[in-house]
Amino acid sequence: SSAPVNTMGTPDTVKTYYRAGQLGTLSATVADVTSPHATGSLNPSTIYFRILRLKDSPDKEWSVPLSTFTAAASASNLAATEASPFWTYTTTYLSTDKLFEDGLQYQVKIFATDMVGNAGTGQSQIFRWDVSYPTAAVTVPVSTAIVNTLGVIRGTAADRDPILGDADTAASGVTGVDVAIQSQQSGYYFNGSNFGSSGIQWLAASYDVAAGTWSYSDGDLEGQLESGRYTLSARARDTAGNIQYNFSNGVSSFTFMSDKDAPSISITKPDLPAVKPAYTPAAANAAGVQGNSSDPLINGTSSGLLTDGIDIQLWYVQLPGGT
């Protein structure tokens, strides 16, 4: 006869990262391949789980009485309960995400013995527990800028080791960044085509894993941008599935101003030809070139005029006869 075939379900045999809320219950299937349909071919009292922490040498295992990881000889057999087609185990430490430590690697094993003493073992993939959130930052535009174009939005992202300097811990790593852009004039969000969505719209940016940088561009955004105030937010996602939800003002979220309207300008001196057809050189010199300019508020925003932002172009017409 053959030993029971045990296959882990949660955690499974593939995933290498888990996050909060995903390991509240351990589960596995146990099959007696010799007598698959025979009632009572398995010995339920011998079906149990073990949880190993891999930072130790040798690995330590979970102890229920001690509520910590200890040497294998003192660890607990976590008795499985049948919940067809699975065998399961849960405890408060699992359901409240207190059993695993952020950044460390673990493995879960399932043991079973049939009625004639054949013992089988199954194990999960080695996985890392990651409950830290990655972060994104916006570098272009800068939070204090007034822009008249938004061709490319750029930034950085990081998923930092939860315990710096500890060789046993690591983060799962950033896998992507999303941006959201809200018009403060309408309160609506850019949806990839226009500012027509009342609910927040997260748009996927391009992410360079090696450089830790990201960028977002959309030709429709440039066409939809008008003078006014906009709130820009960026969030990062990691391999374990953690998604940034806290935003740092001025770093991952801020409001910037867009000024898409040209300032106005008028000439008051010299007078228009209809008012004063001609000037003598002395009169022209006395009058000089004078005028008014302004950059009025549009949708509550204006970038203002530069102190040296007025340019004047003069030319003359040579009349017949040299006058």
C-alpha cells in the first residue's frame, strides 16, 4: 500500500508572498490513493499541520502553548479538522495576522497517516510574509509648480525592508504605480479620455523595476487640461498585493495649478494713427512706448506676469522719397 498524498491549499505550492488577511486558515487535501473510496482508510488523529519559520538554523516551529516559534521538539502538531474536500486549521493568531512577522520567510507542512501506518507529508512553497505598504512619490511636476503643460508625469517608488539591516527580512518589491488626477473645478477625475468620472480613477503608469522610477503620459490629458487647480496622487503596489493607501502631502499627493491662458496686453502710447497720425521725433521720444498688461484669474488661477516679461518690437517703414 501507499502513503496518503497530501497537497497544501493555503498556503499553496506556488505563491512566494502573502499579505494580511490571506492566511487566516490553513488548508490541505489528503488522499489515500491505495483506498481512495474506502471509508475510514485515514486516521484523522494523525492529520496535522506544522508551521516553520526559516530565519533560524535549524528552523523553529510554532508552539501553541508558548505562542511563539520554538525548537521542533517543543513545537505543536496543529490538529486538522475535516471540511470536505479540505482539512483545515485556524487559530486567533492566524485570523488576526499575529502569527507571522513582517518580512520573514515561512513554510507550512501537512502530515497524515493511514490506518495501516503509511505516513505522507506535503508542504507549501516557501513564502515571505509582507504586510508593509510600498510608497510612491511624484517628482514631475513639483508640488509648488504652475504648469502650462503636463506631457509626462514622473516619480519614484520604493518598498523598503521592514527591518533595515536584518539579512533575514525583505520586502516583496514594487510591481506597479497608479496615478489619479482630479479637477478641482468640477471635482471629476481624469479617466484616460476626459475629466468625466465622479469616482476616483487610478490609471496605470509605466514602471521601471531596476531604476525604481515611473512615468505616466496620455495625449488626451494634455488636450483636456485647462487653467485651474488639479490634485495629483500616486500610489504604489507590491508583489504581495499591498496597495498604498496613505499619502504624504507634497510627496505622493498634492494640488498644483495649471495656467493655459495667455496674458493680455495693450499699447496706450504712442496713440493709434486714428488719434494722432504722426509724431515728430521729439514727441515720439517724449511719449515713449507705454501700455497695460495683465494675467487675469481664470478658474481661480493665474501664474502672474514676469517682471521682465514684456517684449517690444519696433520697426519703421521707408516711404517713397526717403521720408
